Amino acid sequence: MLIKSGNIKQSGAILPLTLIILAVLTVLVGSLLSRGQEQADKTLRLNKQWQARLAINNAEQRVLFAMMVGDQLPGGYQLGETLLLTDSSNTKLSNNVWVSIQDHAGLVSLSFIDKSALTELIRSYIDGPDSIRIAQSVIDWQLPVKDAPFLFQGSEGQALPRNSPFRSLDELMLIPGITSQIYNGKRNLAEEENPDSDEKESSEWPKFGLRDLLSVRAAESDGINFSSVPDAILSRVYHVTPYNLDVLRRMKKRGNWTGVRRFLASNNISTGSADSVPSSFYTIRFQYQGIQARGIYRVLPRMLPTPRLIWYFPDNFRYFSQLK
């Protein structure tokens, strides 16, 4: 009886220990499986990114080749039957990369500031008197110390003006009122293939961000190339109607640049041929299977190969951490 009783007590001690060991092993196996899945997801993501890099680099070389050897037009480049517009129009290449080219002379400049144009652009994002205040803040941000008004307190959590030109567009997000949402936007180059995809996004994200419509380099002068002004600026700043935008798009695709100039002049937007001079600075955006890239280039015949001045790959969401 004593032996039997002892055996019962011994088996009773082993059972809880076995359960504990099984529980520990289960946790370890689950952790290993989770890490394995994370590694598999990471590998898949990196492979997809690598494939996008190869496709985008190929597209970049094709676009730059067309810009170097093709005919430069007021609002694009013509190489054979291929027309690449420089007003942010989207084009799909044969390797399934979407491309968008923008001449900086068609953007709202932060180097040669037109206060009324800048205010109208910001007003399209921010209603009320705040748009005027923010536009003035953008101007004051760049003024030398002796000319700058008392703009920011410089207290904890605030940014002081640079008192010199913007180093990059990202600095706009340091100005109170310019949020990362209106700066980045949610633009999708492949929207023609997925027209309903943007409906899933928050209404806080505009289709075009400020970084798509502003330039710190602008052109070599204060002139505007209205043949390359994107539709988003024509509608937001110059209040061109959707019907007139469609008319302009058709004329551009036909290469009717004289008609474009006359149409803009008749609508009191430009003054004539002097407003159709392209610059040498371009922003080129690429998108392949949802992965985007963005580069800024200076395209000149004597500069070979064409250098990248700025390159973002992948072109991710831009933001500043909270100031401390």
C-alpha cells in the first residue's frame, strides 16, 4: 500500500511538469513560426522592391534618353511617335512602369514668389484667413534677419525661420498649418487602372500634395512655362474649368502648342510666347506595382550622363518628428 501510494504521488508530480514543458515548447514553436513568417514577409517585400528598382531604373534610362535626343517642345519631348508631356501627365511605358514628368517652370516657385499664386494654391487646401497667414509665413521664412518680421516665438515645440531660401520642400512642414497630409497627398500614377482605389483613402489626403505643385528651384528665371503647368495648378490657382482643361489636354496631345498659347492668352492666363519657355530642371516620378520613386534632374545637352540632383527610392511618406 505504501509503495502504491508512493507511485500515485510520483505520477501526480510528473503530470504538471509535463504540461509546463509542453506549454513552454508551444510558446517557443509559436515564436519561431512568427519570426519565420516575418522573415518570409520581409524577403517578399525586399524582392518586390528589388524588382521595382530594376524596372524603374530601366524606365529612367529610357525617359532620359528620350529627353536628351528627342525634340524639346514647349510642354514636352517628342521622340518619333512618342510624346512625353512635362505637365505631370501620366504615361505607361511598355515595361509597365508609370512615368510622370514635370518641368519646374510650370510649378509655383518658392524662389521667385508670386504671392497671389501661392495664396491661391494654399487656399485650395486650407479655407479661411489661415491660408493668407500661411502664405505669408512661407515668404517670411526665407527673409533675411534684418527684413524678417516677428514670426515665430521660438519657444519649446516651435521652429524658427531659416531666414534664407528653402533647402528642400520638406521644410514646409515646419511651418505651422502645413500638415504632412496636405504636403504629401495621395497621388497614384496608376489611377487609370484602379480608379476606385483612392476612394478607400481618408478624405484628409488630397489627390495632389504641395510637394507635387511647388518647387524650390523653379526655373532659371521668374518666368512661367504655362505649357507645362499641371492641371492641378491651372484649376486651383488660375481657376480653369474642367471643360477648358480637357480642351488643353487634347491640344497638347496633338502637339498644337500655338493653340495652347492662344487659348491661355484668351483666358488671361498667359501673355504669349514668352510664357512657353521650358527650364532645365525636371521632377520625374515613377511607379511600378505600387512602389514609387521620385528624382529631380537637370537636363542639359552638354551634361552627360544626366545627373540626379535628388533621388527618393522608395518615395515614401515624408514627415518631421515632433520637436522637443
